Amino acid sequence: MDEIEVRRKRALFRAQRRGFRELDLIFAQFAEEHLPTLVEPDLTHFEALLSIPDWEIFGWIMGHEPVPDAYNDPVFAQLCAYRPNFV
């Protein structure tokens, strides 16, 4: 198994088990659909999003807090597309 596949599997595991139910659902759905095709730079962005504390990223996704420029990228926009399923 090559390195990117290992990273994808690790990211899927982390996405499914954030510990905050709403984020588990949003991140897990996104990961199941998009991780298999994410290229390295996009995977790196997703891994960075996984490192953000739950309360902080939930505020960004729900639109309650502004998204810092460093995280406001196409991967984050795709992730936010899963929000209507849980609001």
C-alpha cells in the first residue's frame, strides 16, 4: 500500500471518530465520498481540517464564525456542502 492510501485510511478513521456527533456525520460522509479521489494537496488540506478543534470548525461549517483564509479552500467548501443534511 502506498503512502497516500495509508493517509487516506488514517483520515477516514479520524473523520469517523471526531467525538462530536454532528461533525462525525459531516466529516464521515465527506470522507467516504471524496477521500478515494483526493490528490495529495487536497488530502493535506483535509488532514489540516481534521486537526481543528471540534467547537471551532463546527462554528465555521455552520457559518457562525468566519473561516480563516488558510482553511477557506475548495476542500472546506466541499465539506460544507454536507451541512444541509444535518441542520
